[in-house]
Amino acid sequence: MGTYVTSGTGTAVAVLTGRRTAIGGISERLARRAPETQFERGVRRFGNDICEPGARLVELPRITTNSADIRAKRRKNDNALQEIAR
């Protein structure tokens, strides 16, 4: 697109700039998002329904491991306090 000049001189006058030009208008229309169709909404929801349980299954070992670590540290602290109390 546009004009290619290989030699010579010239003068240009910019009448419109940015979004007010024809290409700017096209760019603006392309940037707008079309409303989501019922099919697209269903596909998105289905994907979320599939991914959510998987994410929870991945998170579960981390939660249980952290809980076990906390309990172990608590027992260690309790034992240390009992030794101090003797």
C-alpha cells in the first residue's frame, strides 16, 4: 500500500491523521470485538468446566504438603517447649 518514489522531490499536505484516515478507520473497526455468539459462550464455558477440576487437582497436593509441613513444625516446637519446661 502507499506510493513508492524512486527519485525526485515532492511536497505533501496531510489532511487527516490517525484514526480519521481511511486506514485508521479500518484499524479501529478491526479492533472492535464482535459480540460473543451462543456457540462461543458454550465453548468457553465447556473449556472452563474442563480446566477447573484439573487446576484443583494440581493444587491439592500443594495444600496437603503445606499442611503436613505446618503440623511437623508445630510438633517440633511443642517438643522443644516441653524440653524447656522440664
